[in-house]
Amino acid sequence: MKRYYIVFILAVPLIFGGCSKSVLKQAFNGKLPVNEGNKVAYEYCQSCHVHRNLSPDDHVINISKKYPSESFKRAKECRTCHYIKENFWGDVTRKTQYPYMVGDKGG
């Protein structure tokens, strides 16, 4: 009987742990306040060797100017241009909507 109890105690957190949303997903789904969501996104992007020197404030100010759409130019959130995709196994891939992909949508 004790074995079943131990298995149950160990299995419950694993089962329900899979149901909780990661902070990264919450940030990219707009479930966090803007500043907190941007902070999570910046930290995630800076974890990559290519983006380790990313300056968050300069990035938003300078890059948003390159977009033809007014809504992108006024962007305050990373998730306006960046998003993540998750595969079946939970691996996350970063994605970007570049200025040439957006076009002018009239703001």
C-alpha cells in the first residue's frame, strides 16, 4: 500500500505541472503586464549567443522605426514583432515578423 502512496505523491506534481503555463508563454501571449512581459522576452532572447548583447530599450526604439505599418512603429511590446512556436515535445523556437513581412497595413 505504501508503494502506491509514494507513486501517487510523485505522479501528481508531474501530471499537474504540465498544465501550468510557463512565464515565457504568458509573456508572449500577453498575459503579463507590458514591462514584465518585455523583461521576460529580453532575458529569453539574451540567453541566445547571437542576442546576448541585445540592448532592450534601444532595440524597441530603433527597430520599430523600420516597420512600414504605424501599429508596428508604435509598438511597446516585444510580442508585437516577435513570437514563439512550441512543438509537440515542448521545444520553443523564436520567430520574428520582419519589416518586409509586415507591409503597410494602415496602422
